[in-house]
Amino acid sequence: MDKQLRRCWKTDNSLYIKYHDTEWGVPLHEDNKIFEFLVLDGFQAGLSWWIILQKRDAFRKSFEYFDPAKVAKYTNNDVERLIKDRTIVRNRSKILAAINNARCFLEVQREFGCFDIYIWRFVQGRTIQNSFIQLSDLPAETEESKAMSKDLKKRGFQFVGPTICYAFMQAAGLVNDHLVTCFRYGQIQKTSQ
């Protein structure tokens, strides 16, 4: 990874750079990956993304590589196992929400055929192309993230407020929030057309 490239985030951290350069903002259409991002954004609430990113591999192992069908079957024993797992964020409410959300996720899949079809409806099936110049321009929530949050909550999802939904939209490529000066901005724009 070229450290001379202009990026949205000023960092020398190789984990952040890799995430920024290869994942953040890339349009996702694979249900298990979408579920992973929903769960991780829920766990991030009140924490820094850096904490989640560092623990991401552990989350993958602890949550069956984010297979919603497997996570939906978790029992109280699994909750207790996860509470004791020092490699992840051990927050009972967030763990219970992840399990609940797996069950809700499966319901949406049954209704729409796949979660991808459902979630991309909030942006009419296309990445919203923003054109922000500095990070301070990025919103914490939008009308689309509010609508997504409202509908997800109506379907029983938890830890899906408008701000969490917007962070998910950024990560999963429903919006292109790379700064216009970032080398990834145009690349994401092309992949989204």
C-alpha cells in the first residue's frame, strides 16, 4: 500500500490503511458480509472503530464467520461463552442484539429473497455519490439512514439507530463518503455505476 496516496484518514496504521484502501465504501451485495458489517457497527456504538477493527478476526471466529443462520441459533450458553471471550467486546446487550439481529436478518431474507435486495432499497439500488472535501463535512445521519433505522427497528432489529445505520451505509458502500481528494473516491464512483 502506497503511503504517499491521498486518503480520507490521516494515519500510518497499516490496519486502518488496508481497511480504507480495500473495504470501506466498496458496495457490498453478499448477505453474510452485510450481516458482518451490521453486527460490527452495532458493537462499535460508543467505541472507536479502531477497537472493533483490532478485534475483527476474533469477532469472526466467535460469531461463526457471521453466518446469520448459525448465530440465530445461539442459546444462553453461547451468550455466556461470548461474555467470557476476552478477544471481543464483552457487552451483554450488544451480544444479545447480534443474536436477535441474526434472527431478524433471516426473516428479511425470507421476505425479500436476500437481505441485499432489502437494504439497497434505501438508496434506490445505487450508491449515493457524495462529494465531501473534508471529514468534518460528513454527516452523522441522513434521511436515508433515518428511514433505514426506522424500518429495521420496526422489524425487530436492535442497535440500529440512524447514526449506526449511516456508519453501516458508509462501510458497505451504500454511500461514497471518500473525500473528493482521496484516491479511492473516483475508484468507488466507477465501481458503483
